[in-house]
Amino acid sequence: MLTFSPVSVSFFIMALFTIGGGLGVVTTRNLVHAALFLVLSLFGIAGLYVLLEAPYLAVIQVLVYVGAISILITITVMVTRRLMGIEETYNRQWPIAAIISGLLGAGLIALVVAQFGALTPVADVPVDNIEQLGRAFVTHQGFLLPFEVASVLLLAAMIGSIVISRDV
Amino acid sequence: MLIEQYLPIAILLAIAIVLSLIVVFISRIMGPFRPTAKKLSPYESGMTPMGPAVRRFPVKFYLVAVLFILFDVEVIFLLPYSILVQDLGVYGLITVSIFLTVLTIGFIYEWKKGALEWE
Amino acid sequence: MSDFVIFLIDALVKSLIIVVSLLTGFAYTTVLERRVIARIQVRIGPNRAGPFGLLQPVSEGLKLFFKEDIVPNEADKVIFTLAPVITAVPALIVLAVVPLGSEVTIPFLNYTTSLGLSDINVGVLYILAVTSISVYGITLAGWASANKYAMLGGLRSAAQMISYELALGVSLLVPVSLAGSLSLGAIINAQDPVWFVFYPIVGQVAAAIFYIAILAETNRAPFDLPEAEQELTAGYHTEYSGMKFAAFFMAEYMKMIAVSAIFASLFLGGYRLFGLEDLLGGWMGPLILAGKVVASLVFMIWLRATLPRFRYDRLMSFGWKVLLPVSLVTLVLTWVVIVLELIPVAL
């Protein structure tokens, strides 16, 4: 049921940020503006995480996506002058693309509504779940192997970025 | 409820945004507004501005941002362990050390390849 | 009144108190800075407006109100206006998770509340997240101005701030590990008998690295490269005038105050001082914290008057080649010390 509680009002505000930001990203012609709309959208998602009682995920979302990845995107976009103000937004295939993405979107919404109903309460999550996460990361009962593999992934990314930037 | 902890922060955020907007617009309202072409041109130590402000920048800035993301993710991986150091004892220390060792290899590589040099 | 309304009023009043204290703090930090630096340079400093020059910030603020607001022709108007907002907001909200004192009862209303807006259980991460946002303001200001000096200043400071943010994050994990919690309240409580800065080696090294990193984050001397006037005019705010310029200025000083309070909470026991914080019905706590903040501010000003500015390449090497490795080693050392139970850890 749709009721006016602080949670539902906050949800709609956050959803507005997320969707509005997303729309901004694809509609604006200025790339720096697009990057900033992306940041707005990511903030909205962080707010949604808070409402889902996952504050750790929310701050990580801000820290990594807003505070690191989007900064990289913004800086990169800022220094590439030629990409500014692209005039042509639509090409000839846009009606087909619109129809297909509209159908896909409708299908997804139908699927989600059919599967989960309109609004179901979230499962009870223990609020203090960072300890469980820590335990899961570094013990073999948890996800020790993926955790160690993640370090190899980061290593590969590190080496890759250096190799690419030195070749240019 | 968790929202009781985060609603105050949202309220502070709203106040902060409103206040900053007031600060930013107050000169527009109270100050004079007499633009001239010279006044509105970019400041370049009194010379006539030459060329665009946005030029090509060293790839170094980009590399620093990428390396920052990687180390930032590393810090986040270490965070949940940090609050459990005593609980997990020697076992936890060993597993985290493996994680850190792999990344230290990357750090040494980065250093030796000169990715940390600014010339 | 329903509980929810009381809760809202509580949050609103506390938020307003935080904002007003930061603004007042900002105004008087500028006076403090000018007077202290003047004394160090054997001058007198501004002492004409009001007693001891205490009305100086008021007169300067009023002057800036009536200055012309210039938006350069080629600037991106929207982002040019938004950039000071994006810079000022993080400085205003970062104190939300810092406990400013223990519980107090407000006289006449008989209402008991904790001092501090919201001690969330991911407080330390919140601080990191909010500081990482403040990179945007400066970078965007530099870009939106469409000015070469501003652009270069903005990019430089973005690279500087993200580099030092790493050392900040890693050294932050030391008090987190020692306290076994991400909440600032728990970290302050864990320092009840002994402040973390007094823990041998790990405490001092972590505190030193953290302090250096916050100097770089707030663009204070000797890390004030973004506004190196000999090379970059005024750096990222070259094109700003009037209150928009004041917003950057305001953000810098409010950040100084906020990070000083965070530093005090992480390493210097926060609002606690050997049980003195319970005096005056708990109202002593905020005063103790304020005392520690002022001490830290004076130290920052002293550093500015003493140290010359870093050269940019040395600044970047220092961040990546000294601070980051040293902070990582300190963190591992802290963990070893905790695991081997060489020092008492509060849990």
C-alpha cells in the first residue's frame, strides 16, 4: 500500500534524483553536465541504499562511485575539448531504438510487478552488518578466495593503467 | 529505525544547500551589475586572452585518478577487517597480509615504472 | 506534540547550531589567522574595527555583499554558480557524525538529548565520503571559469586532493582498528583513559600522517598549491568575485574547523578530558572540544607562517612515495600490535 511515511516520501525523492539524473545524462549535450547528472543519479542510489537499511553500501557508493570513479570521468571529460557540444543527437535509427527500448522497459516492469507485486516490505536486515562483512571477507567459511582474487584483479588494473598510459 | 539516524543528516544537508545558495546569489541581488566586454573577458594578467582555456593535459592526471580509484577500493576492502582485528587474531592477519602483499607488488611495479614521478 | 515532531525539531535545532557555529567559527578564524600571523611577523594586524578588531569579519563580509558579481563571458554559467555551492556544502555537513558532547538535559524544557547530530555506525566512512565530494567544487570551478590559470589550478588541486585522500583513508584505519568500530562515538569512548595519539609509535605516526593529509585536503599551507599566486594568479577562483569568492574562502575555513574537530575526535579524545566533560551538566564537553579545535587551528596558522610552499612535483612524490607507504606500514604494524596484544585495546 502507498502510505505517506517519512520512508516513502524519502523513497520518492531519491527515486526522482536517480531517474532524473539518468535522464539528464542521456539528454544533455554538454559532456561535463552529463557527468554531473550521473553524480546526481549515483547520489540518489546511495539514498536508496540508506532506505534499504544498508548504510555501509550507501557510503561506499558515494566514496567509490561519486568520490573516485565519477571524478575520473569528470576530469577526463573536462580536458577533451573536441567532444564538447556535439550537435547531432539523433541518427536515422532512433525510431527503431525507441520502440525496442520501450518494449524492453515495459517487459522488465511487467516482470518485476508480476514477480514481486507492487510494494513488499524489505526483509529484516541486521543493522550492524559490517562485522559480518569483515568476517566473510577474511575467513574461509566466508569468501576468502574471492577476496584474495580481488587483490589480483586490482593488481591487474594497476599494471594495465600504467602500461596504457605509458604507451600513449 | 535507521531513518531516524539519517533524517537529521538530510535536514543538515538541506540547510547547508539553502545557505550556500543564498551566499552565492546575495552579491547578484545586492551588488551593482555593470558588465563591460573587457570586464567579462577571461583574466590573463592583463594580456588579450589567447586560445581556449581547455588544452591538452598530461596523461599523468588521468593515471593518478586511476591509481587513486584502485587504492581507494583497497582501503574499502580493508575497512571491514579493521574493526575485527582482535577477534580474528593471527588467522585474519595472515589472510589480509596475502591481500596486501599482492597489492604491494603492484605498488612496487608502479614505483619502478616511474608512474609516481612528476617531471 | 508527537514524537516525530519533537524528533524533527531536535534535528533542526542541532543542524542550525552546527551551521551557525561553523559560520561564526569561520569569521573569527580569519581574524585569529591575521592576528597570529601578524604577531609572528612582528606586526599588529587588523585592530581597528571594534575591540581587538573583532568586528573585522563583519565589515569585510558586508563589503563583499555589495561587490559586483562577475560571470565571465565564456564561463559555463550554471556550473560556475554551482561550484561554490558544491565546495561549501561538504564543509557544512561533515560535522554531522561527530559527537560534540555526551548527553545533556536542557533546563526548563526537561528534555534530554545527546550533543551531536547523528552518531551513525559508519561515521568514519561518512567523513571519507564527504571529503571526497569536496574535490568536485574546486575542479569544476577551475573548469567552468574558462580561464587558463583557473583550469590548471583546478586540475592540480584535484590531483593533489585525491593523492592525499589515500593517506588520509589509510591513517584513519588506525584509530578504527584500535577502537574496533567505525562510529566516532565508539572511537572517542575507546580513548577514555589514553588518547590514541599517546599509543607508542603507531598512534603518533598515524596522527602525524592524518594531520598532514588534512592540511593537503583543506589546501592549507604548505599545501596551498591550488592558489599558488606566483604561478597561477589565484588558482581555481581567479574569476570569482563578491560572495561567490567568499563562499570558497568560507569553505576553506569551515573545513579547517571541521577537520580539526575530526582530528581531535580520532586522536585527542574528542570532547573528553579526564572526566571534566561531565561538569556543568555535560555542557563542558563542547567547550573542551572547542578548545582542542582552537589549538589545532592555531597550529595550522603557525605552520602557514613558518613553512614555505611545496613544489608541485615534490608534493605529489611526497604523497605517493612517503605518506602512502608509511601509512600502510603503520596500519599493518597496528594490526600486529593488536593481534599480539602488545597494547591494551578497548573493546
